[in-house]
Amino acid sequence: MDDKDLHILRLVQTNARLTAETISERVGLSSAAVQKRLKKLKETGVIEREIAVLSPKKLDRDLTVIVEVILERENRQQLEAFKKKMRTAPSVQQCYYTTGEADFLLILSVRDIKEYEAFTQEHFFDASNISRFKTSIVMDRVKTSLDVL
């Protein structure tokens, strides 16, 4: 990967809909060269996927909740079971297996506190391996990004 690839990545991580022509003008390569580089970046997994960023507010999912989860036991089977549940839970936007006091850090997008309460019932109170969890309600989205570069 060279500086041209990094420049292309910076551009497409903020707007994946840029045309090869637009990128070529900004990077100083031909459109064909940009297309080849993009194809290679996708094939090698540098670009994992292209997504649309939706507005939680416009979709009535304006409550963001950050949850620290501490498991009762941390054996491989219990960890994998919890990871699997979080991967399939629609409200979970992000789930991180972490070091420190909490075993997992979750970012959830829900309609309201009632929906979050239902989530806790299903995933925490009804689960035998949850020791405790700590909830923080986001008051203001100061910055949200998946940018790496």
C-alpha cells in the first residue's frame, strides 16, 4: 500500500459514493488506475464493506446507550455465547470484548428507555452468566465515526 492508496482510502471512508473520476482528479491517477486500486483494496479486505449511515433521529431511534457488562464466568464457551447473542441483537450497534473491569462494552441504539428495559430483561436479567452491568445514557452525539485514517 502506498500514499496513493491511503489518499483513496481517506476519500472513500468519508464518502463511498465518490466516482472513480472524482477520486482520480483528487489523487492524480487515471480513473482506470483508481478502479484497479479500489478493486484490490476490496479483494484484500482493506475495505471491508460499503454502508449507508442512517439518521437515528429520523428513524425514531434517537436514544444511544453505552453499557459495560461484567460476566459471572469467563470461560471460552460463555464468552462465545455472549458474543453470538450480541451479534444478532438488532439494538446493538457495536460490541467490544475488553480488558479492565468490564468484559464487554456495548453501544446500543433504541427508541426509548422502555425498549432498553426490554433489552436488559432479555439479555441481562434472563441470562445466567451476567454478574452486573452499568448503563450510561448518551446526552449528545458529539462525534460518531468509523474513520480509521
